[in-house]
Amino acid sequence: MDRQLQDGFGRSIEYLRLSVTDRCDFRCVYCMAEDMTFLPRQQVLSLEEIERVAALFVANGVKKIRLTGGEPLVRQGIVGLCERIAALPGLRELVMTSNGSQLGKLARPLAEAGVKRMNISLDSLDADKFRAITRTGDLAQVLAGIEAASSAGFARVKLNAVVMQGRNADEVVDLVDFAVNRGLDISFIEEMPLGEVGRSRGESFCSSDWVRERIAERYSLVDSAEQSGGPARYVRLKDFPDSRIGFISPHSHNFCSTCNRVRLTAEGRLLLCLGHENSIDMRALLRRYPETDQPLLDALQAALARKPLRHEFSVGGEVQVLRFMNASGG
């Protein structure tokens, strides 16, 4: 297969983040407002349309697809969708990001369907703080989901934590302890300024450098050149070789020069950059041309020529894009 999507700066597009729903059973403070209005179901791509988009991208050089939401596991038919996408010729790996709430019952079926790696959000190990961050989440349920994922047969399980001053910054080392004692990876993420969530993000901003300094107070860190196909920079722990620590730093260590990805929202908007509003309406094209993919491919290639060189997030983290994270394909 020699077809390859490229943007106007010569960057190859090998990674598609594909949102299957904007709905979620949590209301995390960094992702959405407490009182949300979700898309009418007829505006959300059908499973058949999602599978068609996945097949189009894989046929044109995409090697990695991540299913996201919202929370992807609240979408009915998700396991069958995973099985069909995982079987696409040329796809190297299908991975998923989840809040963990449904993994107690779905981890093993997802692994058997062909999902290779699972990322699970875990922002606190304190039940009350976890509830405050997620607004509706049950920590015990998520911990049970992590346990189920760890034994389900995924190639890797990674935890994700968005670090915020005044919320969970004091738990950074505890979260590392939790991960390494279970042989799991963990990534720490700088909060992204997407959507009005009812507070100033600058007050809670926590840089990756600060997080790394806290971890280095307990662990010996070794820089690593490993890549997982996404934006994370990794370090290894000298005494815990089974775990990696990742840092995703859209503010302090911009990673746009190596951007290899685009995002498809649940309503079918192809976002060329997380930090910009420019997009193309793939849903309209899918429904206008049900029998041929060439018009979709033409529109995609024309759009990629306009993919921005970089996002312009400020270190202060104030809102610059009105779209919520759950609507972006978290």
C-alpha cells in the first residue's frame, strides 16, 4: 500500500482519532460544563459511517486509529465496531481511550475484538477528589475497570491524568506509585483550553516540567526516545522497567512539528488541528456520496493542504477554542 496522506508541510498523516460519541457518564471539570446539551442522535455518525471513514483513512496510509468520545463505551455496538475496524487490512493497531467506568464488563470483549492498547483516565486516588473532578464518577468502579483491563490481554494499559493545581497536583507521586506497582504506564497531561468550563484555567495550570520535578524527587528518571505514535514524551524509571511515564505538553513543550494526526468528531467534523476551529464536514460528504469514496478523498486531500503548522495555546491556558473537549474527540 503506497498511498499516503500528507499535509501542506509534508507531515504524513498516520494517526486518526475517531470519536464515536460526544456523550459521557462523567462530567470532568477539564472536559465539559456541568450542565451539558449533547448532540441529537441523528446528527451523530452511524456505526456504518464511522467504519467507512476508518476504511478510507486506512486505505490511504493511516496505521493507527484511536476510538474516543465522550466515553466510547457508552455507544451501543462499540465492541462489534472495534472488531470490524481492527480487521481492516493495513491497520497496525486499534487503540482506545476510556474513563474506565464500563471496563469491568467490556475490557475482555474489547481485547478479543482486536483493541491493542487501552488508555484509562485516572485523575485522583481519593474518592472525594475523584468525584469532585469527574462530578459524577465512582472511583471504586474505575479502579475495578483498571483491574479488569490489566488482566484482559491488552498489549499495554496506560493511565492518563490531567494535572491541576488545587485539584490533584499533590497526588502526582501517588499516581506514579499506583501505576508502577501494577506495571502500568502513566501519562500526565497539561490542561487544554477548550470550552468555557466555568472557571479560570490559568489558576490551575500545571506544567509538565513541574510534574517531572515532583516525580524525580522519588524516582530516578531516564529519558527515552520511545514513541507510541502520539504526542507523549516518555521517560523510564530506573528501578521499574515495566512502566513508562509520559508527558503531554501542549503549552510548555509544543509538539506540532511532528504532528501526524487528525480528529473526526462524533458529528463528522474532521478537525485538522485540536487548537483551531477549521474543519471539513465529512458527515455531509458521507451522506451525499453513499456509493463512492473519491469525493471524500478529494475533499480530505484539499483540506490537509490547509492544516495549520501549529496550535497557539498560551501557557496561561485561557480558553481559545469554544468547542468542549468531549466534542473534539477527547
